[in-house]
Amino acid sequence: MPLGEWAVQTVPGAPASFSFIKVVWAEALGAWWACASGPGAGTTTNLLYKSLDGVTWTNVDPGFQKNYVSIAWSPDLEQLCLLAALSFTGGTSTHVITTSDDGGSTWVEHDIPDGAGAAASNASQFRDLCWAGGSLQTWVAVAQITTNAHQVMTSPDGVTWTNQVAAAARSWSAIAWDEGSERLVATGGSNTQSTNVMTSDDGGVVWPSRSTPVNVRFTQRSLSRGDGLFIGFGDINNGATQADRGHIFTSPTGVTWTENA
């Protein structure tokens, strides 16, 4: 199919109403992987899918009933990593991370640090993750909660995770990594502010805050890196009108941002 032409594809085993959350290409596996949300998430419906061509999709059962919110691929570890939104039990963090080291045939749950991604309601609020390769070799996940002390966690292997401190208490909900500069960039915001961006050059440990030219609330999982740019989408003025929604912001470095009409 020529670039620019799109066709709707049927997804088998999906509930009547659902939304794809994130799609990732795993080159070594020769497959697209996607997680979704909708009725049945975390109960009886496994909202995880695989496709070799983007046309025909297969429902995959990782063995756990969860509401998955993000998926990413590590070419260095040849590992798939699923991120879920789960509640806490008895003050101890539940399994938010699920990984596969054999191309998606077998999946294993992993604990996260106590308090990671925890809101006052004891709900895990992690929303996105990515792999930072190069010299960093680490997974990084971000959460949308009200305390910056537990809004980031990192892992070298997808198994053992460490809490990190975000630049500020924001609803961090998207993260991307640039191979050239080895810089991580995260975006978010529950309200429109000019400091809903943060960057890290050390694998997700230290996060300085960055500014946008106008106040913006970035959309969940709306940040990507491509063609020499970080690209993010968000609302200004808290999305009060249609004209305030879906603004595009770009940055070659993640530090200085430009609003694009």
C-alpha cells in the first residue's frame, strides 16, 4: 500500500469498543506489537496484539489480565516490555511490568519499587516507557501522579527497577529517546504550563525542566522522535475550544521547542 493511503483493518477477539494505545515495531522479530484499552481490560479480555504486516492481527495472551497502557521493544536486549496500570495491595507495589525475552511466546511479571507511580489513591499511574540504548542501556518509565519523587523508574534489564525523581510534579505521560544525543525527553501535564517538558542525559536519573514557548498540556503517549526532531502534541488553554486542541510542538534537542501551526 503506497505511503499516505490508509485502510481500516479488522482486529480479531477485540471487544466491541476499544482503543489502541501504543504500537511498536520489533525489527528482530519482524512484527508489530500493539496494546489497547477498552471494556474487558484487566478482566477477561487480553488487549495485546501482534501483526507481521500491519494488516492481519493476532490476539496474544500474555497470561495475565491487565489494563496495558504502553509497550516498547529493546533491540539490545531483544526484549518486549509491557507497562500496565494497576492498583496497589496493602501498600506494596503490584506487578506493573511484564516482559518477554522469546519474541512474545512467554511473559513474566516483575515487581516495581514500593511507592513507584503511587498516587494518594494508591493507584499505579505509569503511562509510558521506552528503551534508551547506546551507552545508557536502560528502560525508563514515567508516571502521571502528583509527587515528583515517584514519577520515574529505570531498569537495565526489565526485571529490577529503581525509583528516580522527576524534574517537577507533573502528569508525565510520554517519553522518547534520541539515539544521536542519547537524550531522553518526557512530556505531560494535567494543566497547560510552559514547563511540561523534562530531559535526561544520564539514563533517567537527573531530569532538568524545559520550557515551551506557550503553555501546553501534552497528550498521553504523544511524543516521538524522527527525522532529527522530537515531536509532541498537546492542548493550549486546557483545550477550552477546538482551536486550542491538537497543537504540534517540535524540538531538535528536547531543550528549545517551537510551536507549529
